[in-house]
Amino acid sequence: MATRLFRFTAVGLVLSALFLGAGCTSVKLKSTKDPAAVRKINRLFVLINQGETDNPKLSNELIEHFRNSLSNSPVKLEFSIMSPLDLDEQVHDAKIKQFDADAVLVIRVTTFILSEYGGYPTIIYDVSLFDPEMKKRLWRGSVNNSGGTALMNRRMREMAEAIVSQLKKDGFL
């Protein structure tokens, strides 16, 4: 009887581990574009602002997955991570000009929500594509990124892939 109970418990633990390993993530992107501004981008400057989360690991994972999503693309990429002390994106103007970007993609956390039981966090990002002077928005998306904290790398990968895929569909990449 004890052996059966042990086996049942062991099988339950293994199945739980598999379920948690596969994990639940949800990355949903809604976007809109300026139809008059659609053009191919050859040089893209990506500015990441994690806001209050200010987790360099998340930014670095997002950068890595963004690069991987465009690894077979002729698009040249440059990345910059905003400090929580930066007042606005204008601090990065010199880097943008030096890179000679065709467009600037700003990825900014707007909302960070923990479920009522403190479990799965939901991070909502505003993703905007601007002209190089950042005076005109060409494309805008909202990303709802939720799931387990142990799956943040996967969540960043899915988010990068969703953004790149949508920018390709919309004719920018």
C-alpha cells in the first residue's frame, strides 16, 4: 500500500514538473499602423524601458531574442536600455543619430500587475515605432505579456517574436 502511494505521489510530482516546465505564458499583441508611413527599415534602433521593473536581465533577454528573430534579415540593429533615472527618450538622441537609424522602436513597460495571490505577473508594454527624430509615430502596439516568473526568458522570446512578426506583416521589416 505504501509503495503504491509512493508511486502515485512520484507520478504526480513528475506530471506536475512537466506541466510547470511547459508552463503557461500568454503574449498578445494588438497593433495599428500609419498606412502612409509603411516603408522598409534597414537600420532599426531599439530603445527598451523596463520602467519600475528595471530588471537588466529582462532587457538583455529581450535584446537576445529580438536579434535571433532578425538573424536572417538584412536589418541592422542597435539597442539601448533606458535607466530609471532617464526622464525621457530624448537622452538617447545622440546614439540614435550616430547609428543613423531609419526608425526607432521604443519598448516601454506601462503596467505591471501581480495576480491577487501574488503569482503570475502581467506586464503590459507600449511598443511604438517612430521616425528617427521621434516626432511621428509610424506604428504602435500593445503587448500583454503574462505567465510564470520562472518563464520570463520564454516570455521575452515570445514577445520579441510577436513584435518582429507583426512589423514584418505590416511591411516595415
